[in-house]
Amino acid sequence: MQQLNLRIPYRNAEGRRQYILFPGIEDISADTEEIKLKAVSDCGLPVSYYVKSGPAVVEGDILRITDIPVRAKLPIMITVVAWQYGIEGKVRTAEPVERKFFLGI
């Protein structure tokens, strides 16, 4: 067994404050394959995403729906988070913004 050491930087707390504008995501049908994510930073910095829960993965600004588990009951909630780290000493880390929607409506 090997030890893993990850260094996760602290939030940027100095500099210009920034906010993420992330429009809501409408519920989708079970045959939807992908959704374009449209969050922006009010500072113009690139926004990143991750899937907090649900059968999906993020590739850039595209949310791809993965295989729905065989015994899953529809609808299934998916939660996506938009985040932006900022620029050290210049732009603060933005508060992450979550969006929840249902697959299989």
C-alpha cells in the first residue's frame, strides 16, 4: 500500500471579489445525452465544473449523462457545481454555485 499526499491550496481571500452566474438547468428526459453548461464569472475568468451527485460526468463545459443504473427509479436528481479558484492576490475564490435538476422527467 502506498501513501497518497495531496496538497489542496486554500481559498484566495485577497483581491477583487468575484461571483459565478450559473443559470438553472431544466429537467431532462432519460434519452438526453449531454447538456452545455453556461456558468460565467463576473471577472471574466474561466469557470470549472464537477458533478456532486448523479449519473453524469463533466468534460469542459459539457455535462454528459452516463448509463443509468438498471434498478434506478426515475426521475434521478443530478447536482452540478460551478467553481472558480481566482488569481492569487488579485481575484478571490468565488463561492461555488450548485444547480440541481432531474433526469427522466
